[in-house]
Amino acid sequence: MKKKGLRSRLTSYGDEGFALYLRGAFLKSAGYDDSALDRPIVGIASTASDFNPCHATVPKLVEAVSRGIRDAGAIPFVFGTISLHESFIHPSTMILRNLMAMDTEEMIGRQPVDSVVLIGGCDKTVPAQIMGAISADMPAVMLVVGPTVTGRFEKERLGACSDCRRLWAAHRAGEIDDQQLADAHGRLVSSHGTCTIMGTASTMAAMAETLGLMLTGGTSIPAVHSERLRHAEAAGRRAAEMAIAGGPRPSEVVTAASLRNAATVLQALGGSTNCIIHLSAIAGRMGIPLDLEEVDRIGRETPVLIDVKPVGKNYMEDFHGAGGLPALMKRLGDRLDLTAPTVMGCTLGEALAKAPDWVDDKIIRPLADPIAPGEALCIVRGTLAPDGAVIKRAAASDALMRHAGPAMVFDSIDDLMARIDDPDLPVTRDHVLVLRNAGPVGAPGMPEAGGIPIPMKLARAGVKDMVRISDARMSGTASGSIVLHVSPEAAVGGPLALVRDGDMIEMDVSARRLDLLVDEGEMERRRAAWKPGPRAGRGYEKLYVDHVLQADRGCDFDFLQAESLQAPKA
Ligand code: FES
Ligand code: MG
């Protein structure tokens, strides 16, 4: 066993002998003997929290990971970090993603560990942990809690959160009554784990696996399957080997090639729009800015192969049974750079070669018979979004992909909530609903308010979809003709701030255009009259609004990006 050179033996005092003597005294107080100081330490970042029901299995996973670490000759040390659940943070978990990334980076960077296993799952936790691990450049294995399994209600299968949204919309439209809504309630999230469909959590798990940071097959194993525990044990074993070997480090795993692979898999999954923001932030940590045009180009060339909600019909447990992410990546073949490295110490291609060959074509479709020929996630630009906006074409209505209509503007989320269901709202199905001041700075924290509800009176008249545009995000479990992440956002004076009711907005997704049809002279007059709103004056929220980057750059803090991307110091 290596003694000298273990990072976990580094101390902060001048007198190293004394510092280790002191640390040993405290380790003894925790019940360890002298050998503890000489063995590699693998940190386990636990995100167990009563406020995070998605992570309720974390204690069981910690046990399994610890077993694997001990088997391989290292010592597990469990520590807590911030944990984020989508339903319990106001106004949005996004505001705390960067704080969790900082927490993760600082705790793994400053504690005496030789490698880490990061246990994440719910939407923001996985990108936060990847961002932190990259910046600390600590050998790290990602482990997710895994998706929930479906429940049953009447004749249907139910899973969070696409079916939560579907039932809520059906209730708003008067299609189901109060009792049916209540009866289905307890079946929507039928087990511990992350949302049951290809929302942000599952898409980010897939990103971690594609980037080479997770053991093969870890994306889709349901949270409550015994296979999940065996996978966790293997993750612990591998992290111990990495602790002993001193790598590979994230900087040796996450490369421009693996980021391109991630964009390809994201498009083939018809994955969550949120992942474009998270991938931009991850790339920014590496000093490799994500080229949104390349993400769009990859989308044009990559068929959507997964028949899983919200784009398709099935659930994550079906995707797992069909072969999971390894089967999808094998399907994509040389569309991926199979020479990309992984934490397993082999290339992505070598890792996939060991995965089973069986695949269920109905759920992971052949390239020749895709769900959609491509363009799952598109980047649109134009006078309304000079720095780009995102639309999930795969979950939108074909009929609205070329549309011009008058704007109906909501100035804030509060304004939207106050007026959207007003029976006197002068809105028609041809209107373009615009929500602003819901971006990174404006809300602040860019909540998932972009899935603007269809106004009640139109919903009751059978309208299922309309063009909706905002500087907000949208849940990965939602669908509709919804343009998100408009950059720059209204709160920093982007053109979205200048739209008025009745202005014509034209969207042409095939041409990748989003334009406000107001002449430049009038826009100049409106721009001159525009004033920014008040901003937070203290605390983390002040740090956030002062330093958050726009959505096209991943909403990371400017000072957390790789130094090569930061503005030169004056
Ligand atoms: Fe946790 Fe959906 S709310 S994954
Ligand atoms: Mg979500």
C-alpha cells in the first residue's frame, strides 16, 4: 500500500509530524487505529436530506459504496453536502446549483481525500457535482440514485412528473374531476428515486455516463432495484482503485470529444432543455466553451431514438429493460468518439464492448426507424434572442413550428399567475405568450416557469398548445411549443424587455429564427426608456445576481469558469 504521496496525508501545518499526530488522535476518537492514516481515503458525498425525497435511498447507497471501498483496500469517509430537490427550493433550485457546486468543490478539494464518489440524482445535484469535481480536479466517480418505478391508476401507468403535468392540465381543461385528481395523487411518485421519465435528472445521469464519469449502465437502473446496490458497490471499488492510482482525474476524462458525445446523446435521447445550460456550465469549468451552434448541428444529424416520455410513451424502467444507455450508445456507434476516456480506465468503446448486446427495438429504436429524424433540441436566434434561445422541437407541435402572432406579455411570474386565467384576458390561440423577468438575474435563479399554462378559457375550448416564449427554463418533464432561455434576458435589458402587447413575433424553427417585428427606430426609443429593476442587496442572492452568467454560458458564476475564459484582470 502506498504511504507517502497520498493526497489525504497532506496537512496544513508546518510541522507535518505533529499535524498527523493530531489528526490521528481525532481518528482514534472516531474508533480507527493507526493504520487509518496510511490507507487511501475515499470521500463519499452524501446528499441525503429530508427535503429531498428523490434521494431517500442515499443511506443504502452509502453502505454499498463503503463496502466496495473497503473491499478494495481503502477507507470510506462519508460527508454531507447541500442537497437540492426540485419541489422544495424557492424560487428555483437553479439559484443554488452554483452554491452546491462550490460546496462540492471546496469540500472535496480541502478535505483529506484521495478520490470521491459523488451521490447525486435530482436535477441540479448531478451538474453541481460534476462542476465541483472538475474544478477540484479530484478523481471522482459519479453515482446517481436512479429513477423511480411507475405506479398504476385505473388503467394507466403513472410516473413523475410528465403525468403530474398531464393530469393537472386535464383537470384544468375539465376532463377529469377533483376526485380523480386526488385518487391519482399517491400513485404519481410510487417509489424513492428521481423522476420516472427522461427529464432533467435522467438526462443529466446520461450526461455523466456519456462523459465517462460513471460506470457503464448506471444511468437507468431503477432506484429500488437490487442492481442499483451492486452498481454502487462497484463504484466504491473503482473509486478506491483510483485513489490508490491517483487518477484518472476529471481533466483527463472530460474532453472536447466527450462533450461532443454528450451533445449527441442528449439529442438522441430527446433530453431535457436544462441539460444545454448544465453542459455549457460543465464545459466552462473545463475552459472549453460549449458551441451552441454545434449542439444544434449535431441535433440536425442525430435521430431521436428513445421512446420514453416526455417525447415518447414509455418510462425509465422500460428504457432500462430495453438495454439502457449502453444500448443507445452502441446504436449511435461511430457518431460517438469511442476513443474518449472514462473513469473506468478504458475508453468509452472498450467499456461499451463489455456491455450486453441485447436491445429492445421498440424502446431504443434502430437508426433506420427513429422516433423523429432529428432536431430534438434546436437553438433559435434573431432580433428577439440575439444570443440564442432553446426549443425542444421533439416535444412541440409541428403546426406551430412556423408561426407569427401578436404578443401577449406578462411582466413577471406574479403577473402571469394573476392574469392567465382571467376570463376577460383578450387572448386567442394565435397569440404568442411572452413571460419575462424570469431569467437568471430577473427571477432570480431562472425558475422552471417557461411552461406557461394555456390560458384557462382557451384550455377549456380545447386548445392544447400555443407558442410560448420566456427567459425562464422549463421542467425536463414538460412539453409544448415553448421557447426557453432567451438570451440576453429581460432583466439585463435584452430585447425581451422591450416587447409590448400586440407586437408581432415571428418564429421559424426550421430557419432557426425568432424575431420581434418592430422597426429599429422604435426599438431604440424603447431601449432608451428602459430601466433595470432593483437587485438583491446582500448575501448569497447578491453574489448570485452580481456574478451569474447568461443562459447561453450555462448560468455559472463568472469567477467559477476556467481561468482561461475569465475576463483578463485590469
Ligand atoms: Fe427529483 Fe424530478 S423532482 S428528479
Ligand atoms: Mg425537473
